[in-house]
Amino acid sequence: MTYIATFYSHFGAMHFKKQCEARKMTARIMPVPRDLSSSCGTCVRYEGEEPCPSDTWSDEVEQAVEVTAQGYRTVYRAENS
Amino acid sequence: MGLKKGKTEILVAGLVIGIIAALLVLFGNPVNMGFCIACFLRDTAGALGLHQAANVQYIRPEIIGLVLGSFLLATFRKEFSPKGGSAPLTRFVLGFFVMIGCLMFLGCPFRMILRLAGGDLNAVFGMVGFVCGILLGVFFLTKGYSLKRTYQLPALEGRLLPIIQVVLLVLLIAAPVFIHFTEAGGGPGALHAPIIISLAAGLIVGALAQKTRLCMVGGIRDVVLFREWKLLIGFVAIFVSALVCNLIFTAATDGTYFTLGFAGQPVAHTDGLWNALGMLLTGFGCVLLGGCPLRQLVLSGEGNTDSAITVIGLVAGAAFAHNFGLASSGEGPTANGKIAVVIGIVVVALIACFNTFRKDTAKA
């Protein structure tokens, strides 16, 4: 499955990418796609069986979506975001 | 998904925005100032009596239009999202010093492009400083810089800045005696396109910038961070279309809209070092804020109160700049302005360091 996670900071994205790579998941940092959000921050696009590459979602993650043929399906959203 | 479509969209948006900026000059705005977020916020601050520089006082409808254009499109697209709480006072201070940098150079990053498109080579020094400032900011981004997360807020919070713009529009049209307007022939504040044209231009550009996320800082930042050229395409498109329009207008009318050189450029000075340092401060501060002044207005329209606080910081910076002789003029930078820019670079660097390397947070 392909997922995209968005973050509150660029560094949060860098850290998340390292977590993905530690679990042998393909991941790359890129600008947030316009059709996902109007914000212009950094996201990580990654491949994996599970959407979360660690035991719990990091505080830096704003949301994570699964990329499907129909569009994006939200799998995580930070509280009050 | 849709990367090519996105690039085409931002290319077309940039071309349209460049044409609109050139047309605004044709209709009455100062030369090379179809748009300038810094100058226009400064003029609006003057109109409200926040500074007493009589030559730069006018409620600029372009600013009103930019915020409302973004607000209306974001609402229509269901992207209006009231949020905030990410280091608001830090953003105020950053906005304040970004304005100090802009008024040293005499223009925001948007006007820097328009000055280049008008043949003003002083803006080349500004561009060099701007890129250096962005690189400084990117260094801190990659080392862990963060102003922490935003939080969802009540809808009214996000709507307040757009509401304030409506109030400003009423004040502009009603023109009560307590609002200051530069008298005819009294300076750049007296040079403006008709209200309806300026407002329409702002609405269109605000909507286009909301749709495409156009950002003068983001373009260079994304190339450095991701080798992603999309946002920079908009930046280049504005330059190209404004340049072509300026050349056509110069050939087809009695006016002069393109003059290649350094001396005698409209609302500009020739001190290369301080043009560069002013824009270095601006670029550095804008990366830490997450976007240029135009982007801050657009985000404010989308309901981002952190950006609204930044806009208020920009206005405060403009008022200080003119009340304390920090702003440059066509004759060059002032001693006070040079000191303020140096202080600004130090303060912005301290903010960057504090929010990058100090990881402990206050305990409840």
C-alpha cells in the first residue's frame, strides 16, 4: 500500500522518513500534493503494509492518508488538527 | 498525482498575475509596483494613522482583495480551516523584521520580481540577498527548526481578518476624515489604480495564489529541499509576463514602464549591499514563517490565524519603519535602517537557533 503523511515541520518529515527506512519501507520526502492539502509543507510518501512505521504516531505527524485509485483515504489525523 | 497539471496551472497563474501587475501600473499604480505586499501594507498602516509619512498613506484595495479572494475560494473549495497557536508572538516578531528588511530594499519579494521585470538592476542585488536568506532558513529547517504544531480554532477566529478587510474597504470608500490619504502629487501613496480595478485584481490574484499555493520563498526553498521546480515556475512566469507587458506598454503608450539600469529607478535606491542585506533578512525570516508576505495574506484568508498575526507584525514593522526613520527612500538607506536590519538579522538568527537546537519545553 502507498501512504502519504503530512507534518507540522520539515524536520518531522525527515525523522519519519528515517523511521520508514529503518523498517525497510521505501520512502521519499516531497512537497505536499495540492490535491491533498492547501498547505505548502513537507510530506513523506511511503510504501508499507501498515500505515504507521513505528509503534505510535509521532507528535509531528498532522495526518496520514492511503493513496487509492479513488483518491485519498484518511488513516490518521492528529487530535485538534 | 496531477503533477503536470499542477505545473501548467501555476504557469498560467503566474502569467496572468504578471499581466495583472503590469496593468495595475498602466491604470495608475507606481511604476514597478503593480503589487507590493510590503508597500501596500505600509500605505494602509499610514492611512490608519499608524505612521505619519504623508507620502505613503492609502488603504490599498489590492490587499483587501488578496485576503478576500483567498477566503472566498477556500470557502468554496471547502478548504477554509480556522487554525492557529503555533508560536504566534514569535511569528509577530518575524513578520515585524521581514517588513524592516523589505523597507530597506523598498519592496517585498513580489515587487522584487516586478522591479526586475521593469529593468531595475538594483533588484539583482536584492535577489542575491534573498536567495542567501532562504539558504540560511533552509539550513535551520534541515537541522530541526519548528515553531510547533497548530490547533483547530473556532470559525470566527479564522474569519476575523477577512472581516477586518471588509471594514477597511468600507473605510476606503466612505473616506471619513480620520483616514489619511496622500494628497495628489504628494508621493507614491497618491498613485493608484481606480478602487474597483485594484480590488478586482486583488481578488483574482488572491484566488489564483490560493489555488496554486504560489509563494516567492517556497519556489526557491522547494528547489533546494526537493529539487522540485513547480512553485518556481510561477515565480519565473510572473517575471516573463510582466517584462513582456512592460516592453509592450513602453512601445505603445507615452509612458515608460521599462528602463534598464541602476540609477533613477522608480521607488528604489542604488546601494547594492543594503539592497542585498534587506532581502537577506526578508528571505531568512520568510522561510522561518513558512512563506512570503503574499503567502501570509493568502493563508490568512484560508483561516490561518498564525499568518494573520504575521500580517499584523508586518503592519507594525511598517509603522515602526516610518515612525523611526528606518525605511529607505530613493536617496538610499538611512543609518537607523541599517542598524535595524543588522538587529533584525541577529534576532531572526536567534529565533532560528532557539527553535532548532533547544528542545526542552516549559513544564505545566
